[in-house]
Amino acid sequence: MYNIIRDLLFKFDPELIHDLSVKVIGLNPYWVDVIDKPKLVDGIYYRNPIGLGAGFDKGGELINSIHKLGFGFMEVGTVTPLPQEGNPKPRLFRDVISKSLINRMGFNNPGLSVIQRRLEKRKSDIIIGGNIGKGVDTSLDSAWKDYLICFEGLKDLVDYITINISSPNTLNLRELQKEDYLKKILFELQSRNDKSIPIYVKISPDLVSVESLIEVITSSGINGVICNNTKSYVGGGLSGNLIKEDSIKMLENLKGLTKKTIIGSGGIMEVSDVKVRLEGGCDLVQLWTGFVWNGPFFVQQILKSI
């Protein structure tokens, strides 16, 4: 049934359908039987290891409803200190044949203060991560200040923090993966991390080498990485089937370099892809494009199989 509905929805503008989907899910329908597959990661008890990746709910509209689709956790954002419109439209595109998405969104979100108010009214006990980034007009040298503002504003309202320095949709953002910039961001956040909230860095699948990045992550004392963000492609970020191989190679590389937490993301389009990530060393996994393609019962299908 979902395939029929999806094929109809795919005839319309992707961003319009995405926004409509967020509204529908936010109505709090009872969709599926929630399945428990408990997991303890960095001191946090997850009802199950399947999460909704950042970018689906940029504004925190689903914090009280997404658990009804079976998810064990979710990320809000990417959040910036001030509201952002993002890049010009159209900025979200489907490749139906390859089951992939291209997005050029550019950190569009309602800003930190709006998301804070929504989190303060949180009723669900689902684990929530705050995915944070820099404003589009903030220089690379001052980027750490934006991350610190968002960290301070969210650390008492979410369960963990993700540092997004790897989106290809904000000009020069990926420069922040370089040692000097990254070290400044991580050490500033850790100096204010009085409650020891877990912190993860979301990395790019386009990185040729991750050794120096892992060294900075290890020395800073943060908890781990999210492997990985979208792949750079014609001015945007590519997700779905077309980055699956890159994501698996990145995971294999990381497992040889670190014993810290790894959250798998990227190219997870089938139940078997989740098994590959968990068996390959991921502690948790995140869905986005696979959720779009497979529909509201996908998480339940995964949990019944792992």
C-alpha cells in the first residue's frame, strides 16, 4: 500500500511532500507496535538502536510523535543560533531509479530559541540529539562561537549533541573538519560540558583520510562519530543507495582507528543494511532517505529482523 502512495507522492515537489509528511506525523497518529531492543550507549538507555537522522525534523516538530513510528531516538536540526531560510528553492531532488536524494537545503531551521521552546514542552521520553551548526554568515574562525551558543542552549534540553561540520550544503563548512578548527570547537564545548552530555562529530564520506580527525576526537575526550553525512554531489548532498559503498568503507576505516562510539548513517535503505552496520561495529544507526523510500513501517520491519 505504501508503495502506491509513495509513487503518487513522488509526482509532486519533494520539499513540499517532506513538509507535508512532517505535519502528518506530528498529528500523533498511532502507527505501529513499538518493539523494544534495548541498548546502552555512553550511559544512555535507548529503547532500540534505530534513530531518525538529522535533517528530517529540522525544527523539532516531531519530538512528541516520532516514537510512534518505532524509532528509539531522533536528532533535531541542524540548529543554528539564529533562524535561517536556507538555500534558494528548488533544493531537494529525487533520483527515483537509484533510490537516492540530492539536497541543497543549507541549514534551514527556525533558530535556537524556537527549538528550545519546543524542547521545553517535550512530553515524549524518546532519546533526542541536538544537531548543531554554524550560521551561514559566520566566518570559519568564529564558527566555534556558534557551536558553543547552540551547545549551551541545548545541553539541558537534549540527551546528546552532534556537531555538524560535514554538510556539503553550507559554503566551506567542511573546512571545519581540519585539525585546527575542529580542535577549537571540541575543546571549547568540552570545557563547558559540566554534565558530561555525550558529544559526537558527524563526518563526511568524502574524506580521503580520517587519521588526524580521529586523533583530535580522541584527545578532546568526546564520545565518538556519526558515520556519515551526505556525499558532495553537484552543489548538494547525495544520500541513499548511491552512497552505500562509501559509507561502509568509511565504517571499516574507522573501526581500525578508534574504539569510540560509532553511529552508522548513510545508504541504509534495506533491513540488510542495518545488519551490516550493527555487525560491522556501529552502536546505533540512523535513517533518513531509507525511511522516505520504505515508509512508516520500515523501523518495525528492521526491529523484527535484527
